Amino acid sequence: MDPAEIEKRLAGVEARLARVESLLPKATAPSPAQAAKPTAAKAPPPKPDPGDRPSLVTSFLGWGGAVALVLAAAYLIRLAVESGWLTPVRQVAFAAISGLAMIAAGFFLRGVNRQYAGLLPAGGVAILFLSIYGAHLFYGFIEATPAAVAVILVCLLSLWLCRAFASDLYALFAVAGSYSAPYLISGAPSVTDLVIYFSAWGVVFSVFSILHGRRLVYLLALYLGLILFDFMWRSRAPEAWSAALAFQTVQFAIFGIATAVYSVRNNSPLDHATAWAHLPPLLIFYFLQYALLKRHMPELAPWIAVATALIVGGLYGAARAALKRPLPGGEFLLWAYIALVMFHAGYVESVPHAWAPWVAFAAVPVIAVVSLRHGTGMQASWPVWMVVGVVFAINYLRIVFDTDLRSVPGRSALAIVYALQLYLGYYFIRNRESVKNFASIVLYAGHICAMAAALHLLDERIVESVAWGVLALGCLGLSLWQRDRLLGQSSLFVFGAAAGKVLLYDLGGASPLARIISLVALGVTFYAGGLLYQRMLAVGQKSQARE
């Protein structure tokens, strides 16, 4: 290529680069100070080491090794005792030193793998607990007070190890060791001392859970505290019921406040799984306290139960106001406890048997209004609706079969008002997506109750059958007016029941005139029903064609 041609092309390239540079924004030149200042490179965030969490096989081997070391220490002590090498004091001292050595070995290996290394201190803590109880229970050279102090120190050590190795196992050891100490250490403490001891540990474990974000710790403390204290005071001093009542109340306050404060401070409200874990101790508290109140303060028992429900509601409201968002798990726990109080303290224990049908009748609209007013619907408040449904079903069956209603005021109107309430319930829930599946059940239950009302209030067989036919015709007429296909189809159930009653019951043993009247009434209602049903189908087909 000609050198002149090359120079010409290079000049063209330079001209194009100049034009491109003129279109680009001019960059500000850095000052000498900025140029001299070195730029610090941002260090990438540390990634968690996947090998830090032991696998299932590794955990199995680690636990196996720790248990083997504990058993080796026990057999070594046994061998030393049988051979006469060790006195009881030396046996306990050797066991304690072995436990401390395992804890030290765990710290030595913590830099390699913290969670796996934490298995050794777990075995060491177990050996320390066994050493204390062995020295106190089997050899007796440690009195009750020093043994209790030693247990407390080991429990505090376990809590510290829980923080050092980030493992809940040590906290669970601390809970189990502290709460079992009054039962294992000889010398029966008074019920008042037990109240103070368990309450103090409840506060300690609650504070530890809140500060270190470990909800399982205070949950286990709540379980063990309620169960072990109830067993101990009933077996040692059953007359000290007032101290037991005070303990239950204090436990309820401590762990109720701990649950709310934990959720707010750690920004970790209860989810549904955690709420289910909190429900059993809440039920244990309720039944233990109610049994105690019913025996010694029967007049106040239902009111105190209602007061505890209000306290649970207050704690939920405070947590929700602090977090400023809905709390589905806490809301479920609240409704579940309210449902329990309503059914047991409210209905079973407080409502007279004669007034139970009317209470069940009034409870349905009250709960419906409360649910709609608070916007909860049935998704959150389903425990309350389940309780109301059970109570309503029990009294519904009493009314349909006319069983045990002699002492009920206004018994003649019960079947009618229950049927009307079921029909109104169907009208309100038929188009609600959340409860639409229950519409057919409510509707057919209303039909059965209305037919039972005709049987209870009318004396003549023919009149009863005519009433059933009129009911079926009324359903068909309303289905045409409301364009409700399900209501129209349900009339077939009433027609079938009326036909079966006439053929199997009314005609049997009736006079010829009564048989004629029954068949005429049956024929007229069936024919009219057929016309209305055909019209309903035609209306339905037209509406589908328009769509």
C-alpha cells in the first residue's frame, strides 16, 4: 500500500477519534492530594464456611466419641473403686477434673470447627452434673446447700458455653440441671422456697433468651417449671395451694412478658410453627390453674380465666403496636386461648344446662360481628369459630331430636329460630370465598331443622308432610328470585324426604280418606315443584348463554 494512502487513512481515524472525544463529557482531573491518596479496596464480605456445620455422620461420630469418653470415665472410677485405688472423694474429684478437661479440650479445638468441638464440653458438663449428684446422693459428703450452689455454678457455666460455642445444647443442659436440682437434692425445701427458686431461674432464662435470641431456652424452662413444680408441691405440701397459685401466676407473667419482649427486641414475631410450640405450655398453665381455682375458689375461677385471656390479648396488642405490622402467629395463639376460655370457663363451667341452646344461638351472631369488625374473618379466628361450631352442633342435635329440652325456656321456638339462623347464615356466606365451602352444609342443616320444627310443632301426619312440601316450594321460589341454583337444588332433598315420609309413614295405618288427602297433597306439591324447578333450569341456561 502506498505510504501516502496510509497517512491519509490515519488522519481520517484521528479525525473520527477527535469527534468522539468532543461528544464525551470531560472528566475532572483529580487533585494532587487525591491522586496521592491510595484507594482502599473494599474487602468482600466473609462467606460462611460450609464445613463449619457438621454433617449427620460427623455429628454421630462426635456424639459417639463424647459418650464413649463419659462412659470411660465412669468405668475407670468403677475400676478404681473395686481395686481400692480411689476413695469416694478422689472419685468425685477425678470425675470433675475429667469434665473440666473435656471443656478445655473443646476450647482448644474450637478454632478448627466450633460446632463440632462443642460436643466435648457438652460431655464435660454432663460429667460435672453427675459428679455433683453422685457426691451428694450416693456418698453424702456434700450437703444440700453446697450441692445446690455447685449445680447453679455449672448451670451458669453451661449458659456461658452456649454463648461461646453458639449451641442451644448447653442452655438446655442448664435448664434441665437447674430445674431438676430441687427434686434430686435431698432435704425437702418449702413450697415458698420452690416458688422463689423456679421464678428466679425463669427470669434468668428469659433474659438469656431475649439477649441471645434463643427462644427455645425460655420455652423449655416454661415446660419444666410448670410440670416439675406442680408435681413437687402436690407430693410435698398439697395444703400450700395459695403458694402454688402465686407461682403459676408469676410464671404466666414472666414468660408472657418474655415472649412479647423477645418478639419486639429481636424483631422476630411468632410464626405459626413457633406459635404451636407456645400453645401446649399455655394450655398446661390454664388447666393447672383452673383446677386449683375450681377446688379452692370456684366462684372466681371463670373470671380469673377471662382475666388471663385479656392479659394475653394485651401482650399481643403491645407487641403488634411496637412492631407496627400484623403478627399471624401471635394472633393465632390469642384466638386459640380465647377459644379455650370461651368453651371451658364460659360454656362448660358457667352456662346453666337449661340455657345452653339459647347461649349457642346468641354466640353465632356475636362472634360473626366481632370477626367482621376486626377484619379477621375465619382464617385467623378459626379456633373460636370451631368452638362456636361445636357448641352450636351439640345444641342443634338436642333440638332436632327433641332430647333433654324439658327445662329449656321457650323450647317450642328453638327449632324455628335455629332454622332461621341457619338460613340467614347461608345467605351471608354463600358468596364469600373464604367460607363458601360451608354454605351447602349450613343450608342442608337449616332444611333438617325446619323439617324437625314441623314434626315437633304439628300433630297431624298429613299436615307435617304438607309443611315439608311447602318448605320445598318456598326454596324453589326463593332460588328463582335470588338466582340461587344451590338453593333450588337443595329443594330436591326436602321433596325426597316428604315423599319418603308419605309413602313409608303417613299411609301406614291411615284411613282411606287420609291416604287420599296425603297423596293429593304430595302430587300437587310435586307437580308445582317440577314446574318451578324447570323454570329455574331455564333461567340458569339463559344466564349462562348471556355470559
